[in-house]
Amino acid sequence: MTNNREQSLRCVVEKWLAFKSPGTAKVVAFGRTPARWGRYVCVETTHDTRSVTLFFFRHGDGCWRVFPPATTLPKMALERLAA
């Protein structure tokens, strides 16, 4: 199995949308998300006369996935105090 880090956006789109012929999908939107300025791409294709649209999100490790990256929440840590 191929490591996800080695897959391009094209490979991930082809996997999720299962193309019958190349070039049957089009990018309908792209940009950056407000949170952490992550990248996203919206891809659309037609399967059996119905339109299918998926959003792909770029994660910090360089992988493209269909779910957005988790937001980093503030954390508090208490240092052990020396007695």
C-alpha cells in the first residue's frame, strides 16, 4: 500500500471519486480555511447523471484528506513545583 504522504491531490481525488475516464472532474472552488489558514479544494464530477462534490483538505503533514485538520486548542500545563 502506498503511503498517503506520497500521494498527490490528483491521486486522492481519483481514489475517492472513482473516475471512469481521466479529466471528468473539475475544481469548482479552492482557498484557505479561516482556522490556521489551511488549504482546501472543492472537486465536482458526475456519476450516473448526478453531481458529486467533495472537499479535500490539506493537513500539516502534507496529506490531502476529506476531513478538515483538527483545530489546535489552547492547553494548560502545570509544572511540578519542587518542594
